[in-house]
Amino acid sequence: MVIDSGNGMSKFFTKVYLWMFVGLLISFGVAYYTSESVNMIYFVLRNYTWIILAELLVVVIFSFLRSKVSPVVAAILFVFYAALSGLTLSSIFIVYEIGSIGMVFLSAALMFGLLAAYGFMTKNDLSSMGKVLLFALIAILIMSLINLFVYNSTFGVIISVVSVVVFLGLTAWDMQNLKAIYNYYASSQNELNKASIYGALDLYLDFINIFLQLLSLFGRRKD
């Protein structure tokens, strides 16, 4: 284990955010293109369940083969996941006004940035908070599934608000965890290259969920 908080760490986080930016660019590019194509919309509607399962499969592969895959394979899986997410995200361009999407995106980016900065700079140990947030995330998933069947708009708003709080917390936790990962693998460039992609996926998921929940709360729908 090597502790290095200087230039090496800066380069590592630059790679993390570069990969995250690439993922977001791919997702929103695919989403917008899909929303503008009738054929693509029909494709997503016909295969929506399979697309969701494919997304879950990629995440599972990421999680269980983290120590075995090469940086190149990790990069391919990340890009593939971002493209799949773009297909499912296409509905936002159909349902919401483009200006509203842009404003919510900026709001999500600001909130995400503040919590990411906190997670990076804080001296407090957030590991215990991370465990609580993971249990809260499981509770959110269960409540969301229940609300699919009983659909209650008030309950939906509560879930969205709680989700924003949870994913903001996870953003801070993931950032602190990435610092620890960097310190652990500081002497291995190959592991750092792979860790930057895994870190980008974690932060990508945090941001996307913050954005989608804020959009459900404040997004302006098309007439």
C-alpha cells in the first residue's frame, strides 16, 4: 500500500471523470438519437425487458470479475453499459421539454459536484455511512417495486426525495472510497487504469440516479 496524495492522485481522478464524461456523452447521445427515430423507439419498446436485463448483466460482470478483467475489457463493458442506458434514457426526451432537461441536468451536476468535493476533502470516515446508504438503497428498490403495483403519486414523490439524498450520500462515499483505492494501488498503473473505469461507473450511476429523480420531481413535461 502506497500513500500518495499529489500529482498521481490528480491524474487518477482526471481519468475517472474523463471516463464518466465519456459515459454520460454516450448515454445522452444514444438517448437523443433514439428519441428522434421511430424505428429505434419501437425497438426499445419491443425489447425493453431484455435491455434492462442486459444492463443488470453488465453490472454483475463488472462486480464479480473486477479483479480478473483487463482495463480494455472493463472499458468495453463500460461503453456498452452507457449505450444500453442511453436506450432506456431515451424516454426523457419524449416526455420532458429539452430546456427542462438541461436545467435539471445542471442542477444535478451542481449537487453532485458539491458532494463529490466533500467526499474528496473530508477527514471524516464515511465508511459507516456507506453501509447505511446501501441498506437505504435496498429499501428504495423495494418501495419502488411496491409503488409499481399500488401507484401512489405522494409515495412516488417521497421515494424520489429519499433517492436524491441517498445517491448524494453515495457520491461522497464513493469519492472517499476511490481515494483509498488509489492509495492501495498507487504502485500499479494497470490496476489504477482499471480502477478509474470502475470508479467512473460508480459515479456515473450516482449522477444518473440523482438526475432522474430530480427530473421526476421538477421536470416540465411536454404538452
